[in-house]
Amino acid sequence: MRVASTIPEMKCLRREISGTLGFVPTMGYLHEGHLSLVRQARAENSVVVASIFVNPTQFGPKEDFKTYPRDPKHDLALLESEKTDIVFMPSDVEMYPQGYSSWVTVENITEMLEGSCRPGHFKGVTTVVAKLFNIVEPNKAYFGQKDFQQATVIRKMVIDLNMNLEIVVAPTIREKNGLAMSSRNAYLNPQERQAAAVLYQALTQAQQIRRKGQKDAEYIRREMYTLIGREPLAKIEYISIADAVTLEELATIDRPAVASLAVRFGKTRLIDNVILE
């Protein structure tokens, strides 16, 4: 496994590659969710590249950029065990040198859900992902469904800007109690971790109600609010039943939909979602 810390190094390694390249962009502090993406990329491509970069531009001024969990030594050991070929680990100044002033913006679908709670978040996401795609030049890039809106935004960017790669969205990997795996789960104390199981319970309930034929989106939202509201440690930011393509809120579920939520447990903000079939 080779590690590149500068853009010229990564571009040089890219020129040596023949066959297809699968790319797994991460912010590090890797868990089984990340590793499942690496394994899928390994199975579907000749070469696998992962990146580790905690992107400062997608964090708001009062968010957790400085305290975001980091363990690069452990991350590299995990990636090597999964037979990753190349790891790109740039510094902040490598990606955003002095005088940097160019941004990639996807409109409309970035303005609701996470976009409404975290202004500027997606501008940072789309910019850094576009830069990584230009540097690594993957044939396929792999993302987890846990960040459903992020994957939707990135896919839209790729289509609109005629980027020559495929976006692959893989199923969410969960802990035994249903909690979606996330680097931020490290913030949870034992009581909060146990309480956070209510998120998947509410999402599963939404799926069950929909499968019984219920089309009233507001009814499903109310049921989810009620269930999560019984957990005293949970503080709901939003619960959404939205069009799975446009992310617009639905009154009637008459098309593919996604149930998603953002809930705080203490200082930890968690997101999750499921598709309503």
C-alpha cells in the first residue's frame, strides 16, 4: 500500500494505474461502514484508492471540526488489511492553498434537510469531492446510504458537470442495536448509545407502516415523532418523508420516498434514513 500526501504525488501514482479505479473518500476514523465500501471497491475494480481528509470547509463555525475524531495510524492499518492500493492523505493547505477561492455549488436539493440545518455544509462537500475526483480520476466512487442526501447531491453534481465516473451507493452498515455506524458515534456515552437505538426503531416503524399501505406522509411523521419523543435523551432536529430523487417533502407517498431524520443525544448529532418502498 502506498501513501500520497501531496496532489502531485497522487497524480503521479494515478498515471501508473491501468484498469479500473475504485475510490472511497473518507474523513478517517474508519469503521466497518467504510471498510465495507473498500471491500466492494476491491471486488469491482483493478485498483482501490481511499482518501483520508477531514474537510474543514464542510464544518460550520460552531461545529466539531477541531474535535472530530482522528486516528490516522489505525486508519492506515485497517486500509492495509483490506488490501487498499493507495491512500491519499493531503493536508488542509494542500487542498486549500492560500488564496483559494473557487467553489462548486449544487442548488435546490442542498437547501433542505441537512442544508437547512447546516448552512454552507454542502458547498464544502461538493467542492472537496469535485477536487478529489479531479485528483484521483476514479471510474467508480463509493458512498454509504447513511448520508443519503450527500450521495444524492454528489450524484447530481456528477451528472450536471458531465463527470466521467459512476457513483455507487452501498447499504448502511449498522451496529447490533440498529444504530448506523458513524465516526461520530465515538462521542456517545453508554447511555446515549443505548438510547440512540430508537432512531432505527422509528425508521423501521415507518417502513412497516408504509408496507401496510399507508400513503399519508404526515401520519408516518407523527408516528416517528411519537416514538422518538418517548426517549428522554433524544432531541429531534427534523423528521422527513421526502421524494427520494428531489428530496422535497411529501404529503402523499405516491412515488419512491426516503424517511430521514436528525436527532441529538447530548452533544452528538446523528442522522439516518431508510427507503420507503
